Amino acid sequence: MPRVRRIEGIVISVTGYRWNPGSHYIKSQLTPYEYMQFQYYMAEQLQKEFIRAIDTQRYRKDPKKWPPLTINYLRYKQKHKLSLNIWEATGHLKKNIKVFMRGTLIVVGFKRDDHYVTTNVKINKVAKYVEYGGIRLPPRPLFRAITAYVRKNISTYYKRFRKEVLKRP
């Protein structure tokens, strides 16, 4: 965890969503330093969950979440020997999901300057396009869905945090 005096929450860079995990019950159970550790721990857990969802294609079977890729795009991906997975072609986007500090906020996602080397397109712009959809692209929410899942299961993550980081039951 980087050295900071205060952390004011977690921001998901693709959605702009700001979150203070366990800000009521969990925060009251921890010292201020432990709560800062918990927030950083949760940011790292979000990063892992985003990557895991791409690797396992977690929402592919639910057409309401991730509609299938078009036949033309699948052919394009096959022709250029790209991954046939949703949210992945070269793996560059997935490799660039990071946890970093911006002021007093922990950011999970992409830095402003992260871009694709060949096209110079910003990764965050592509991620937003896939997340929310566009004129010819249906939305395939990843960051919103995973954030909602993690928020819903915060008590499980808190128990893991106590075991792994605080080393107490």
C-alpha cells in the first residue's frame, strides 16, 4: 500500500463510480490505518475480479449482460488471430487494469495516458465504449456488474481481509 495519510475512497476509472467500501459497519470495526488498508485491499480485489471476469467470460452466457459478438467481428478476430473472447482481442486492455493513487483516491482501471501502441487510442475510451455500448455496439457491462457483485458480497471480502491482512478471525 502506498504511503498516504488519508484515502477518501475508490474510483472505478471506466464508470467514474466512487465507493467507500464498508463505510458504516466495517469502518467502525477498524482503526483508521486498518480501514485504509481495507480500502486498498478492496481496490486490489476489484482489479482481480475484473481480470477474472474477462478470463472466464463470466457474463457471456447471459445475453442480457453480454450479447454475442457479431459474425463479422468474429470473422475479423479469427482472420487476425485475435482472442475470440468478449472484452479481449490482444489482451492489452486486460493487462493495463491497474490500481493506483490519484490524490487521496485509489483508482482501479486505466491511467489517462494508457493507450494502444498501434492506434494511439486511449484504453479508457475503448473500455467505456464496450461498457456502455455505442451506435452499432450493444453495451457489455463489466466494470458496473463486477462492482455491484463486490459491493453485494462485501462481508465475504471483509472476512478474507481479516484472515489475510490482519491475521485475526
